[in-house]
Amino acid sequence: MTRHAIPSDHERTRTRRTGGVQPGEHVGAVDVDRAEVRTALLPTPAGDSVKVIERVGSGAPLVFLHSGVGSAGEWRQVFDLWPDGRRLVAVDAYGEGAGPGIAGRRTLDDFADQVLGVAEHVGERIHLVGFSWGGATALHVGVTAPGVLASLTVIEPEAYGLLTPADEPAYATIVALRDRWRDLVRADRWYEAYEAFIDFYNGPGSFTGWPAARRERFLDGQRRRGDLWDVLFEAPLTAETLGAVPLPVHVVEGSATSAVDHTICELVLRHVAHPEHTLIEGAGHMVPLTHAAALTRALVQRVTGLR
């Protein structure tokens, strides 16, 4: 297995920086001023549609998938930092609506369908980069439709279904977070539910530190998305299915991430046939937001190094 460590150069942009992007915040791609960027609504093979933000360029495009509570805005800094000339596409899984498929009955197939719609749109194999929930979707595409991929990178994929009670403390930790979230939502205590969730991935006090208007927008969006835990806990990502992925799987991990995400990364690396690993020094889970420069360097190096 190939392993690399990428120093952060202490270039971190704090998650709570003024004017910054928080999970779930939609950011207009027009803010990326070095190349033409456009928004489009694309059809998918299953008859749905998907919103994308695309930077005009050439070469096999990179397609970016965001986290479960986020939006395409999570990739703003990576778009800004990426060298000019490359075609970049950020999927906005929920667009302005409630998301793909049927609420309450979604599976990873619904999110993979969005990726297939993008692949049809660009007309060539794609370099797929998935973060968090998007990483689980990307793995599922690698299992079910590897022919559309030029390469596959996952950044701390939330493939919760890989965890078993033997994987302690990771399994007990994420199950406890899920169960607490559900108890709070059933009691209509959405603020506390997402305070627990956001603080788990961003650090204590993170959610309270957001401006009130941003918190309200975020909670409104999450209410529309609903309970999505089972999509990941019951995802068809297993040792057997991951072992069948025919192309290398590049796993990007933060050196300061949680036991949950570290364990999932190690399981993915153990199960895929052709693992590659990059460690972003000093990063926690929210790598595209907190360590965008180090992440972009790692992604550029990998894509330009492929032959």
C-alpha cells in the first residue's frame, strides 16, 4: 500500500472564520473568479435531476461530492486553489430541494445516480472525489459503476456499515451519536440534535459559534432532509464488495480525526485491493474546510501523477 503524509504548512483556515463556509451553506460559484463557473441542472439515468457547479476547463474532469449535511459550497476553497485550466464539477446533492430519490426511502443508489448523470454530462471518465457522506457514495460508485471512473479518492468516507461491535470504540461511539440524535429529533429538539452532531465533527462549541441566522438556515435544510442514518448504516459496502473495486482507492485522512473516522479509513484500506493512503497532518474530519490547501496539493499530485 502506498502511504503519503501531507504537511499542512500551518495554512489552516479556521472553520469559524469570518465569511467562511459552514457545512450546509450554499455558496455561489461565481465567487471563484479565475475561470468561468456555471450552475446547471442535469438529468440522471433514473429520471431524477442533479444540480452541479462547474468550472470550465479541459482534461478528464474532477467531480466532487460533499458531506451529508453540507452542500457544494464545501469545495469553494479547493476550486479557488486548484491550478487554472482543469475542469471541475461540484455536485450539490440537495440543490434547492429535499434531495434525490424518495424521502424516507433513500439508498446510496439514489446518490450514485447523480454521479452517473454527471458522467453522462461530461462524456468521459471522471476523477471522483467524495468527502464524508460523499465518500461513501464514491465507494458505492466504485463498486457498482467503476467503468465511469478515471480515479477514485475518498476523504474520510462515512461507511458506517463497515463497523461492527468488534471495532471499539468507533462502533459504540457512532451508534451512541446516532441514537442520541434520533431521541432529540423525536422530541423536536433539532437544535440540540445538530449541536451534538456538528460538535462531534468540528469540536465542542462549534455549532453555538455559528451566527444565529446561519444556524436557522442550516436547521431548516436538515429538517427537509430528515433521518438519513440508515442509508449509511445499511449501505451495501462490505469487505467483499470493496475488494471487488478494480481501480486504486485513494483514502485521505486527517491525522487528528476521530476514532470513528480513523477506523473506517483503516477498514477501507484493508478491504480494497489497491489501497493508497494520504495523511493530512493536523487535520480533523472537515478537511476541505480546514485544510483546503494541503488537500488540494494532495489531490493535484495524485491526478497529475496518474498515467
